[in-house]
Amino acid sequence: MTALLETRGVWQRFGGLVANSDVSISVGRGEIVGLIGPNGAGKSTLFNLIAGVLPPTQGSIIFDGQDVTNLPAAERCQRGVARTFQVVKSFETMTVIDNVIVGALVRNTGMREARRKAHEVLEFTGLAARADVLASDLVPAEKRRLEVARALATEPKLLLLDEVLTGLTPTEAQTGVALVRKVRDTGITVLMVEHVMEIVMPLVDRAIVLDLGKVLVEGKPADVVRDPKVISAYLGDRHAVGA
């Protein structure tokens, strides 16, 4: 499997704080990869580096065969990197469809085509019936899907999902899992940060565990959850007993 995304020896320092330390990961085309770890492990910082919110202190980021280390977020989006946010960032005073049109305008300069694309994405994500509702009137699970819809409207090659399943009911979470699988089935690669282990581990093809800013271990989900280092750093004794 060829890599769509690589981080090579990435460091991120904020003064004396090291948020990411020599992080080298690879995400293959068509994969769903889970990025997991305890709070403060450096997951969000790594997401920001990949998305182009800020450049790394050291190291490089390769996307689709090109070095994008110093490209801003808007340029990376043009090249096919889209993301959602841990804290939902919808435009609350705009309708659902207008939120998605914002994403569609990345590829479609005309409003007619952008609106057509937005309708298509809303059908795909199960939000078509809510198209004319204000984003502020959506329930939390719908707001999560709106984030995904707006990102998909940019027609990405790589979708970065930041805790899209966190805080949902079991039924809502399963709907979210089904949506992530649908996204991958269209050919889009998915890298996701998630804390709901019981849901995310059956979903992902591989898991990468960060701890204290470093890659602790990576591999198949079944192997990762049984790794003593992961149990000690993150999962806890109940997983050790189950192993």
C-alpha cells in the first residue's frame, strides 16, 4: 500500500514544552487509521501540523508525494487535506446547507455548482432533511455530521476526524461508524483521533498510539490493545485482564 501521508521525524516545541518528539508515521491510501493516546499525548498538535495550522519545529510532512511542510492550511485543503474539529466550529447563524457550501467553494467557484455539491454531500451524510435549518438548531450528533459534511464538500483525499464519535449515544456512535466506513468506501483515506476505544478499535485498520509526544506503538488494533506498553500508558488494568 502506497503512503498518502507521511510525517518524517516531526518535532513541535512550544518554548520548553515538547508536544511532538520525532514522530514518524505513515498512512496508506484507502486506510482508516486511529490516532489514540492519553490526554496530553500530542494528538491534537500532530493533527494541527498535518492540517497546516502551524509548521513543525523540525521534520517534514509529505502528502501525496509532495513536501507540504511549509504550506498553509488553505493550500493543503486545495491539495486534498480536510479536517473536522474537536470543538465543533459550525457557522451557527447560517443554515446547514450554507455551512456545507462554504466547503464546496474550495473546488467550485460558481454558487450553482457549490450548492449542487452541498446537496449531494448532505444526502451522503444523512442531513438532507435538515438543509434549511440553522446550524445552531442541530443536536450535537447532527453538528458532528455537519462538520464531516463540510469537510467532505472540499472533495478531500485525506479526511482528518477529530473525536467525531466522542460524546454520542451508542446508537449515534454506530451511525457515525457507518458514515466513516462509507467515506472510506468512496476512496477517501481517514486518519482519526478518538477516545471511545470500544467503538474505534473495530473500525480502524491500524492504530497508532502516542504517549508524551512520541509514537509508543502501532499496528493492528487487536495487537495494540494487548501491548503491555499501551496498557500501562493508556488503557488500564481492565484491558490487561481481558488480554
